[in-house]
Amino acid sequence: MPPAKKRTRAYDPARTRAAVLAQFGNVREAVSGLTPEQLALPTRLGRWTVRELVAHIGMALTAIERSLARPEPPKRDAVLLDWPFATAASSSAIDDFTRRLAEEHPDLDAYLAGIARRLVEQLDTHPGSRLLETNAGALPLADYLVTRAVELVVHTDDLNAAVPGLAVPLDRQALACATRLLADALAEKAPGGATEVRVPPYAVVQCVEGPRHTRGTPPNVVETDPLTWIRLATGRLTWAEAVAAAQVSASGDRADLGALLPLLS
């Protein structure tokens, strides 16, 4: 789909960069204190252990390095909103690559430190306009960095779920990036104005076909917090589970989003 057909939210490149580096720093600090027993714990990501999850977090950032090593695409042919819908196609290859990385890098501290150092060098060297070949198509580095913030937030939450008491903090701007991109992906998947989805304090989007409200309180409203929204959008939590646990409020005939989720898996 040509970029002009999609209305993509703008993200400040400097703030995105700071968010990615801050969140990766949070992960590195937490991982440095994990014991072999904790690294062997299972995760909610199929057969991956915590060690493999950490290897995958590093892999998500080295995707920039791998893309920069390839020739620059001749022109941009994708927009940021293409990315959430392109992730599932490469899941098998990602699984294989992740397992290999975990085996090849027994010293996770050194592995993550090297990634952090090279990432800063790459971001200092290349402009945000530099096109990258990605799984979604040719995207500018500045846009692709937003997707890395999403990956970091999602997998930090996976780490926290896997290791009791770990509580890796989430950088506020990284959380905002993840919330907004996934909210916009919902509006892209189900265009319309019948339902308002609110994820305070970061995002409000209109979606779902049907009568569009023009003033006052919309007839169909969904509201939840950022982490619950991210878990719903990525399949970590089902709509039914979230409603039953009162983690999401939904009012109106068109406020059931269960059939539209997850967006990214």
C-alpha cells in the first residue's frame, strides 16, 4: 500500500533514540544480576527460556546493524504502520535465530554491552533518513527505531512476567511509543469512527465502522492502561481475560474488540 494512503503519527527522533537507549539500559542492568537458575526459567513465549528471551532482545536491536550492512534501498516503499502487520511472517526464522544466539553468547553481559556500544555508534553515524531494508519494507532509520522501542517494551514486560520480583522499569517515552503505535495499528486494521479507544495518558484513537459521533461522549468507548493495552495488542492477554479482570472497560454495542486482537504476535 502506498505511504500516502496511511496517516502515520510523527515521532520525535531524538526522544525515540533516548527512549530506546534508556530502555535497553534498564534491561542490561536487570540481566546483569540474574542467576543461572533465573536465566533457565521458562517464559510465556513458547519454549524460550529467560536466556533466550534476553538473546532475542539483543537481536531486536542488532536488526539495525544487519540492515545497515546491506545496500540502502533505492526508495521508501513502506510506512511505520506496516510494521505491526509484518511481524508474524518471520516468526519461525526469528525463533531459530534466537536459539542460535543464546548458544553462541553464554556471557550475556558482554553480548548486551557490545550491542549497546555499536548501536550508539550506528545512530551517531547514520542520519534518521537513511533507508533500511526491514521485514515491513524500506523504512527510514528514525521510523524503524520506533519499532525497536516497541520490541523493548513488550519484551521487558515478558522478562518481568518470567522472573518473580525482577520489576525492570519501563522508560516513559518508550512506553508511549509502544502504546501509540499499537493503538494506531488498531485504527488501521479497523478504520472507522464508531468506537473510541482510550489508553491514557498516551493515546486516543477512533476505529470500527459504524455511526460516527460528532460531540459529547461517544456511544462506544474502550479504556485501559498502557501495559494492558500492549498485552492485548500482542496476544499476551485475551480480551475476555482483560474484561473479566476489570483491566479494561468497554461500553456500547461496538466496544468489543476481541475479534480484532491481537495486532502483533
